[in-house]
Amino acid sequence: MRRIQWSSENEVFIAQIDAEHRDLFQLAEGFERAVTQHAPPLAIREHLSAFAAHVAEHFSHEEWLMQSVEYPSYGWHKQQHETVRRRLKLLGPLIESGDSEATSLFLEFLANWLNDHTSVTDRMMAAYVRNYERAHATNAFERWGAPARPLPSPANVHATVAETLETGPFPKTIRFCRICNRETTHEIKARGLVCQKCVERSVSADLDRD
Ligand SMILES: [Fe+2]
């Protein structure tokens, strides 16, 4: 069985998304560790619900980001997120009740999904977002605050768009950069999870690949 572990292959070169992915992998790893080390049921439940909460937050960020640039493969990408949401809904209660078969089914699914989704689907999304941002001289934090653009097909509309528009997709204030852990400047505090230096590092790592 594949182990859940973040590697540079999972990097998508958008600092904010990469920071969230590292958190996602870390929470999934914590859940896996709790299961394999036969932690008490309460600890396993806590790990799973921390993971599920981050999944919900992170997916809504990515979905907002895709909508804000009218990403053509939004529907396909969101379907992959829905698969995880459905599995969590279906298997979550069984895992919480101590069903070991459901737990190993979910872990196996998760290890493959996390790796395949971030290294292929999220990379494709990130490449499109970066190209859009270069071509339009904009960035996510400038678009945040502007209403998300309508999607080409109503079937693709995300159910929580209204909430997303109301609150904006990212927390308004944060004290420490999620990547380098340094205290952030006032400007960054108001703009996102990652400090400007880490954003720049991520952009130049991407440019080096061109
Ligand atoms: Fe995604």
C-alpha cells in the first residue's frame, strides 16, 4: 500500500495552494499514523475530523480560484473533489464507529488520490492560473473581493458560491507565514497565508522550469 507522504512531485507552484497541500498531507499522515499505531478511537476520530475540516476549506479555496479565472476544466476538477467529499460522507461514520475495513479502504483510496490529484489535476489547474495571472497582470488576492465570474454552465455552479462571495475564500488575517513560519508583515496579514518572500520563491521556482 502506498504511504501518504508529501514530495516535491506534489508541488504546484502556487505558494498558497502548496502551503495548504502540505497541511493536507500532514493531517492525512497524522490520521494514517493514528490508525496504524492503534491509537484510541477518540484520537482516530479527532484526526479524521481535523482532516475533513481542512479538506472542506482547501477544496473551497481551489474552487474559488478556478472560478475566478474561468478555468475551463473546473467541472472535471470539482468532480474529483466531490469523490473525496462523498467518500468522507459515506465512510466517515463507519471509520468513527471503529470499522477497520472501512478505515483501510479509505486510507488506500486517500493515499492514491492525494498523490494523483495534486501531481496531475492540481498542477494543471495551477499552470492555467499562473498563465492567466501573468497575462492579466493580476493575482488571487486582487480578485478576492471581486465577485467570482459566472461559470459557462449552470451545472458547474458550486453550491457554496454564495458563502464564498460573502466571506472571501481566504482568512483576512494571519500572523505567521504557513511556509517559512516567520511573522508576516502588515500587508501580508491582510492578504493571505503566505508571506511575499515565499510567494516570490514559488514564482521563481516555476519560472526556472520554463
Ligand atoms: Fe484540487
